[in-house]
Amino acid sequence: MQRRDFILTSLLAFPAFACSTSKRTGSGVAAKAFVVRAGDSRFHQPTPFNGVNPNDLKVSTKDTAGKLSSFYYHGVEKVGPGLHSHLFQDEMFFVLEGEYVFQLGEERQLLQAGDLIFLPRTVPHTWVQMSDRGKMFYFLQPAGKMEEFFLKLTELDGKGTREQYEELGKMSGIANHGPAISATDKHVFAAQLSNGFVVRAGQGRFGERTVINGRSPNDIKVSGKDTGGELSVFEYHGNEKGGPPMHVHPHQDEVFYVSEGSYLFQCGDEKFTLREGDMIFLPRAVPHTWAQLEDVGKLLFFFQPAGKMEDFFRSIGGNKTLAAGLDLFKEHDMEVVGPPISF
């Protein structure tokens, strides 16, 4: 039996599952799926950088018990922040469109669409947009107080005193180290970074590739090994319609950002259609699935905490022979509870 046939036969053998929302352990807050549409922010509060560049909160510290926050940046200026460091947080940027120069310590790298950079805490860094337009999706892990930082920065609107900005940085765990870099600077790029790392478009974190059903690359961009097990990030290039069976992650939240194409998601009894720029948060312990609706699509998706998902995708996307009867989902702390979604 071919690997793909084996997987589909095994997955479809599970019965349907009656589902409901659950409560996040220790939080007392009901976990429920939510969608943040393109051009909107998590709580409908815009926090543009420099007053004009959309910088929208997508996943809040309130959604992740402080473990993670994520933002979408749409640059319409060739600007960037001053040289700074986050004392308690790692930061990761995935470039969706345009070109950016990042500086980490004294070293610089040029990033283009599909590239990701990991900026470790306490190391001074900055970036500047080189193209007229640019888009990035970025993560802060743990979340810290960056939501409050951007809200207060927006409130001050460039009119605060030096003391106010210094106090804001201190309260947010940000240390300032120097001025911003410019798009017109003469940038000299390092062959590789001494701190942090870059994963280029079309590549995986460790130089490996996993291909789902032999057709759709599914690359690890940030590993649980990079984040103390708190986060893993993947990019999926779908080259066929459809998706996985209905399943449950008992211990992990999962988030999808659509960078190309259209997708149908189901979480519990609710269904959502997402298109480019939309994001969906799928809470742990609630059955969910998705299907790609077009021949081609792209997803940036991530798990918090990382769990065993990297090994799961290696198992179904590698060249290993699967033993008869092997339940890969249970082996990786998941449960299949129904067939793929109809579309």
C-alpha cells in the first residue's frame, strides 16, 4: 500500500466526534476560535508605526496566557525603528512582500519575500524597509507588554516628552541602543549571523524539507528547539485542493495566516472562509480542520506550544516507510475525530 493511501485509509476510519469549546487550563477563560480579517486588528484598535504604516495586533497575550503575541506590518514608507533590544523576548519576522535590511548586533542581512529572521533577546537589532511597499508578519515570544507599548505609542502620536518615551521603553522591557538605519545607507551584508538565524524562502530551518502528499512543501521556519518548546512556525505551499481530517490538539493552540489563495476552516461546528490577509486562531482541545479551495495556496501557521508537530510532519512528509497500523496522530499527541471537511 502506498504511503498516501495508507494515511488516508487510517485517518478516515475514525468516527465523527461531538465537539464543544473548552477552557484553557488555569485561565478560566473560554477558548473559542476567532478570525482577524485582512486590514483589521485583534481588538479593532489600529496602532500604525510612524502614524501611517499599519502595524496590527493579530494574536494577543490575552489569547495565549502571555506566551506569545503576533503582529502584521504593512510598510508604506522606507523607515524602521531605532536600534534596540528586548530584554525578555525573542522576536521573529517573516517577510511577506518587499525587501528589508535587518541589523543584528553589527551584522546586516537582506531579507525578501519568504525569508524569516530570528532575533534573540538582549541582542541589539533594527530593520529598515528598502522597497516602496512591504509586508511582514512577526512574533514576540513571550508576549511581554508590546501590545501596551504600541497602544501608548499611538496615543502619544509623536508628541510625548523624552521622559515619557524613556519610561515607556523601560516599562516595556525595551533598551535603546542607537538611531535607526536608513534605506540609503551603504549596507554591507554578513555571510551569516553570529547570533540568531535567517531561513530563506523555500528552505527549512535545518536544511530539511517535508512535502505533504509528495506535492506540497511544508517547511519548518522556527523550531521548538529555538523557543524552549514554546513555539514552532511553518510555511505551507499547497499545490492541491483539500486538507487534513478533523482532529484535536489537546495541548496546543494553532494559528493560520493566509498569504495566498482561499481556505475553508472548521472549528467545532463553526465554519469560516479565509482569503489572503486573513488569520484564524484555533484553540486547543477543540476539533478543527481546513481545506484549500484552490489549486495553489500558501499558509503561514504556528503552534503554541510547539509539541511534537515537527516530528509529525517529518513522519508524513519524509521518506520513511510507515509500519502497518501505526497511529501517527496519537504518537504525536493528537487525535483524529472525523473525516476531512467537504467543500
